[in-house]
Amino acid sequence: MTKAGRQTLTERRTEELRMTIARRAAEIFVADGDTSATVERIADAAGIATRTFYRHFPVKEDVVRPLFRRSSQLVIEALREAPAGGDLVDVLVTVWMSALGEDTLGPSERRLLAVVASSPQYRLRWMEADDELCEAMAEFLAGRIGRGGRPLERSLPAYLVVQATRHVFMQWITSDTGRDVAELLREAFRMVLDGVRTAAAARTPPG
């Protein structure tokens, strides 16, 4: 990175290549319905040598990290651009839906999440990306519901919101109820934030 935080041309090309490899792997995983494809097959689909794959991903399971990190970055950018007012639940739902976009919520993406969720090692990469999002969410919520006087009061609401999001997606990929993601997110965020506000009110001494 440069001092201004901008990527160099080499960094951009590296990131683009990593994303290309990740997308080719995702396409294969979706087509196969599992993650058993070899590194050699993924590398061939991406038009690279096997040694190039390992230069970017020390182990095969890391290949999905760029996909989840990109989704997290889009959410972070949407949080920064979110309006200052409005119902917090509605704002959070809008943030996630605008960040993900319709093409991220299609049948292919749903099948990929199902494949990832079925493998503990790949699911761990999903969880790691969510953990990276928690700090940005903590900053966002601090401006909306206050920081609280203790570290736990700042970090726990953010953690719960982010984890609720992954739980929603787990429900979405395994449920046949026909409920859409936005509806599930709204229900989950309402439950979490109602609990946070109830806890905060219980700690506030009567005036």
C-alpha cells in the first residue's frame, strides 16, 4: 500500500488474480456440489500454474477468502455511506442488501454458500471474514446506540449483528420456506437490537 492507502498497480493485479482464482474455484465447487476439486484442476481453470496457486493460497481452503473478504468490504463501504437517521434495523437491512446486490443472492451463490457451509474448513474462512467485519460494525453502532462504558458494551452488539447475518444466510441456504434474505435479516436485526436496548435500559438507573 502507498502512504495514501491506495493500492499500487502490482497490488491491484495481485488482488485481481486472487479473485479470478477464487471465482474459478467457486464455479467448480458449485458445478460439483462439493469442494473436492484438486488444486491442479482449479489452477487449470484459472489459467495458472499450480505453483502460482500456492503462491497466493498456502492451502486450498484459503481460495474462498477473497470472495468473503470482498463481500465484507462492500458491507463496510455501505456502512460508511449509510444515512445518519432512520430506523436502525431498516438501515442495516439496506446496507446488506445494497452491498450484496441481486447478483450475489442468486441460485449459484446460494449453492456455493451451501457447499461452503457443509465443510468445516471452508466455513471457518467465512467466519474469519465476518470477524474482520466486527470492528467496522462496532464503530457504526457506536454512533447510533452509544459506545457504552465497557469494552464488552461496544464489541458485543457488533458481534451479535454480524453473527446474526451469517445465521440468516445459513437459514436461507437450508430453508425451503421461500422467505427472502431481506425479510430474514430484518427479523434477526430486530431481535438483536431489541435485546441490546433492553439490556442497556436495565443498566440505566432510574431518574
